[in-house]
Amino acid sequence: MSLPLRRVLSLVVAGLTLLAAGCISVDIGKDTAQQAQFRIIDGDAAPQSAARSTGRELVVTPQPSPAVDDSFSLAYSRAPNQRAAYQFATWSERPSSRLSQLLVDRLAARRAFTSVALTGRGVAGDLQLNLSVNDFFHDAASSPGTARVEVGAEMIDRATRKLIARQSFSATAPVTQADSAAAAAALSVASRRVLDQLVPWVESHATPAALASAR
């Protein structure tokens, strides 16, 4: 057997050994050959009613971003400040649109507002909440990785056009295995945790005291 062939065989064996030991990760961006579409889910628990009504009307306005995090692609990252998209996995809706709808559903169920709806549905409102997605991706720097979600929120008084409050909210959730299905499930969990923070913040900044201080 020639030396070059022995070397090739030894490299193949070494590679197979590392793969078996889990030291070589699956190519995350190509984990399935079939197209899969996922939806952000807010769980099954019914939200509790708010302590009291604000007496305000709210419209929620998603702020779409051209970034891959807020696209129909399911984004992942292997290095800081870098993004790529799963080749065969997509979202059914942009994250900013879907999270805005989930926020409307939660707030409507709590009945803190006289009415709450998405912008463009023909419903009037004296308060407007702008919702943008800053981060929405599978952090795969280490396997199996972490789901990371960060959103920005702005509460605006539509009568005065003044900014009442602005804040960012973030949450993470562990990904159970390095593939798109597990990443999508973890991103739903992280999204629920963000909504848990966002709902009381929205309600607290719709009180008369908060509105008066903004004016």
C-alpha cells in the first residue's frame, strides 16, 4: 500500500471516529431535503384578566425589517453578527407580523383595553404600539444551540403624536437538537417569554399617569 493511500485512509477513519463521537456537527442549514414551514406558537395557557381596564383603544403596528431575522427565512448563526438561512425551512409569516398578532390576542384576552387590533383592520385607536424585531434566530455557535429573540416596542399617543415610552425585550430558550424543527420550537418558547414581558409593559404605559407624564 502506498504512503499517500495510507494517509487518505487514516484521515477517513479519523473523520468517521469524530463524527461518531459527535465532534462534527450536522450542517445546520441543510438539515432536511424536504421543504418545511413553521409557525410561531404562543402555547396553550389562557392569559389572566388584567387587574383593571385602561379605558384606552390600542392599535399594534408591526415594523417590518429587511434583515433575515424578520423574513420568511428561518435564520441561524455560527458566529457573532453573522446570519444565514435554513435552506429548506421557512416561517408562515414574518416574525414581526406574527408576534404583533400574538400580542393583540393576549391583550384582547386580558381586556385591559377597550379595543385592541392590528393597524389596517379599520379599527380606531388613541394609542399606537410599534413592534419591531431586532433578533430572531438560532444561535448555533455551539451545538445544539440557543434560540434568541429580541424585539423593540414604542408606545405613541396618536392624538399628540408624542412618544410615551420605548423599550427592548429579549429572551432565550435552549434548542434541543441541531435542526430547523427544534430551532422553530425553541424560538416559539423564547417568543412566549418576550410576550410575558411585553404585555404588562404595554398595559402599564397606557394608564392616565403614564400618558400625563408623556405630555
